[in-house]
Amino acid sequence: MNKKSQKTVPIRTCIITHEKRPKNELIRLVLTPESKVVVDILGKAKGRGANITPRLDIFELAVKKGILEKSLKLPKRLSSKEIAVLREQFTQGIAQKSFRRGNKAVTIKVKRTDLTKLNTV
């Protein structure tokens, strides 16, 4: 087998469960250079990151035990407003991850006859 045909899958560890999983199966939270904590669905944002298994109960545990602040090396605890915003972003991230497994492109096939019907309407 050719070495170029083998693709390595980056493995990351969940900060709560300590499970090692492929990067695209986790949700990354990032402390941006502007000192804001945001959910990074694509996993490419600049800043210090922490990976969490995409389950809301695990996110809640991270907030409750202060593991999120410790992993991101935050100078102070997150406010309840910041946590609410993160929770909403995290919930949306879970929905996006489950909708498009592995962030693969979606291809929609349409018959030419159906396309011409749409153009005439």
C-alpha cells in the first residue's frame, strides 16, 4: 500500500470523559485572541481550544466542575450569560454535527427533466 494513499485521522481527547476520538467527532470550544470563548464547529479557529464530546450533559458537567475554565486557562469563571450563550452554540453544534457526519459535502442530484420543469414555472 502506498504511503500517500493512507490518510491519518487526527485524534483528540475529551476534557471531561478523557475518551480519545477522531477530531471530527468532538466539538471544540476556543478562547479567541479577543478573550472570548466560542464554539468552533469546524475546529480551525485560532486560539486555545478544548474538545468536548457532543452531548449536552457532558457540557453541563464541564461548566459545573469548572473544567472548561481550567482547560482554556481562563483568568476568571464564566458568567451565567456567557454560559447560556455557549450552551446555545453547543446545542447548535451538536445539531450540525449530527446532520452532516464528518462535515462531508452534500451532493444533490436533480434530473434534467425536473430542472426544466422548475425553469418553466
